[in-house]
Amino acid sequence: MVWGTLVAIYLFMAGIAAGTYLLGTIIETFWSNRGLEMIRKYSLILSFPLVAISSIFLVVDAEAGLHNPLRLIYILANFPNSMMSVGTLIIASFQIITLYAAWRALYSKNQSAVMRIIGSVMAVGLTVYTGLLLQVSQAIPFWHNDILPILFTVSGISTGFAAAIIIGVYADRRQLANLMPIKKVHILCLLAEGLLLIALLSNAGKIDGGAQSVAKLLTGSLSPLFWGGLVTVGLVLPIIIEAYELFKNHNVIAINNGLHPADETAATIDSELNSGFSLLLVSEGAVLLGGFILRYLVLAAATFISLI
Amino acid sequence: MPRYGMLIDTNKCVGCFACRVACQMQNSLTPENSFIRYEEKETGKYPNVKWKVYPIQCHHCETAPCAPVCPTKARQIRPDGVVVVNSKKCIGCKYCVAVCPYQANTVNSKTGEVDKCRFCIEIVEQGGTPACVSTCLTHARIFGDLDDPNSKIAKAIAAKKPKALAANLGTKPKIYYVE
């Protein structure tokens, strides 16, 4: 493996940071009156430490730079030729943006419109970059695939939403009832992720080197993690739970529209919210786990082209 | 200005791995690091089979994919075509490792710096030949100036019609293999 667990953690956290920032900004811009205030606040506050910590993993993996920190000043020397230099610049500027967003959110203020636009572009740029970093390599056909940046972007949004929902609902359970707009986008992301994964595998399976990677994932040494971790836990389980919740939520709305049982006490509402939070913890936790496993598997499945 | 390259005759190579040892000695590498690795190929059907060894190291590609991806510009292509690493600038990000089709890079187990073959350029500049070439028992390796039609390597390439590995990627490698 060229890059291992440390880089997988980095790609994973950078994706979440971009996703939480995007969700916070979307709520701020489009869903400001939907009772999602806590989710907005915590997703914007969460983004900065995530992107900052993610870059630490990158430096720890770059051992020679870790031993000689002064060398890191050269890291922008090859901008814009090296995707690594481009990524460093994106991460650095995204840290500034998220720090600003976190500061605004802490004081319950909105970001300025200009910062929202710049920040959203940088957030998408960050997730696209995590895929492009790998896509550049002609030597590893499984990575040299245009779907990878799109898949990482969708997965980044999906994991970011998951993290933001968990923290936001943990802070204020009542928001559970207002998650509909987020859940709708989220389930679309998960479905798109599944389709993109199929497209990635079928594309890569056709070429020399890529086929070996696909075999490793589907039937080889990585297959337990692929089928059990990524497909079952990361995609199927959350899709089923979220679909069930969307369906149930429709019924709740129908009840609220006329047939609301009058004898429902505060205690039963409370226990409903708690059980709702437990279910949410399972489904969103599964999304997060799946997001990490996706990145780990993409790195672990790397196979070089055959030479002779 | 010369344009250095190498020819390896796989029909002469006996797979003794002396080139790797000479290279490790020359570059004071630890046993777990080496600039030369080997791939093997079996052809034919029993009982008429052939087993060949392909020594693989940095191919000093003309459009080396490792150079543009290096964020610190530690990778440079010299005017004579030799791809060199300034280890004082290497941060060990391993991007070069990820893009090299030949898997010719090695991460130093002590420092984390990435290093690779540089055609023993310090010996070549003194008029010598790289350690792997001078140590080869069967003279399977020829080193020289590809642009000089009178050089041993240019003549050998003209006569033996060798092939480059992974030539389809368009990196224009400068190690040729006689098969």
C-alpha cells in the first residue's frame, strides 16, 4: 500500500469537514426557518477542527516532513502542477473560512453572503481534490478513474451530513422532527453513492490493473470489508433506515394534520425522541463508518499496472 | 549534452541480483531499501519453458510523472535526462511512489525520505559507469548516451530492437529491455 490508514483518515475527515460546512451553509441560506438552528450551529463549529486535525494526519504520514518540519515550507513550491500543492492551498484557505464560519456560528450570526459562496466552492473543491489526488496516477488504473472525485464528493457530503445530524440532534433532540429536508438530500446522496460505486467498479474492471483491484474488493482479500463494511453497513443499512424514517415521517405529518392523539404526554414524546435519536445514531453512525471504509478500501485496493 | 539511458538484455541476465547488492553498497542503503527490484516471467509449455528476470529501477522517463506531482520540487529532471531527488527537500508524502508505473521508489526506513536510482550520476560524471552496470557478471547491462550514434548503447539498440516497458503510458522511459 502506497498510502494506508493515516491517509484514509485524512481523506475521510476532510470529506466530513466539507460536508458539515456545506450543510451548515445550506441551512443558513435556504432552511433558516425550519427549526434546524442547532444543526446549523454545530455543523459550522465542527468543520474547522475536522479540517485542521485532518491535515495533521497528512503531515504524520509524510514522515520526512514530520522529522524536518522546516521542509514543509516547500510544499507550495509546485503549485499548480502538483495536486498535493493545490490541496495544501485548498486546505489552508478552507481552514480560514471554517474558522470564520465557526466564529460566526458561536455568536449565532450568519456568514456574509460572499464568504458563503467562497466557502461552498472551497468545500466542494476540497472533496473533489481528495479524489483528484488519486485520480492523477496513471500507474494505478483503479485510481485513474474520473468517477473517483465525484464519488468522494458525494460521500463527503453524505458523511458530513451524518456527523452534523448526530451532533445537532444530540444538542437538541427536538430537531429530530425537523430533519425531513436534510434526510431527503441525504438518502439521495446514499443512493447516488451506491450507483457511483457500481460505475467505478465496472469502469475499473475493464482495464488491466483495475481488474485486479476490483477482484481484490469483490472476491479477494478485501471482500469481507467491502461486502460487510461498505455495502451492508455503509450503504444498505442506512438507506433502509432512512427510507423507513421518511415513510414514517410522512405518517406523522398526516397525523399532525388532524388526527393527533390528544392524550400524548410530554413523557411519551420524550421517550419517542430518545428512541428516535438511538435509531439516528445507528443509521448516521453507519454512514460515517461506511465513509471511512470506502476511503480505506480505495487506498488498499490500489494495484499497479503490470509491466511484463 | 548527453542523454543517458540503459539497455538490459534479459537473455543474458541470470538473476544473480549482484546489481542490487552493488547498488545498495554504492548508496549505503539498508537491507530493506533498494533501488533495484526484480520481476519474473515464465513463458512456454513444459518441458520447453523459459524463465526470465527483469531487473527494474528508475527508468528516468523523459516526461517523468514523479517530477510534476512532487509538491516541494524535490524531484528534478537534469538536462542530461537523469531524474534526481533532492532529499533535503523531500517531505515523504509518497506522491511520487503513487504515480510511478515502475514502482521504482523506495521509502527510506530511517528517514522517511523517498529515494531512487540516479544512474550513479556522480560516477558517470567522472567517466565511470553506474555500479549496477560495472558489477554485472554477464554484461547484461549497457549504459551510455542514447543520442551518440557511435555509443555502445545506441548501436545495441539499433541492432537488438529492444522494447520499453509500459511505453503506452507515454512517459518515454529510458531503460530498454532485450527480450
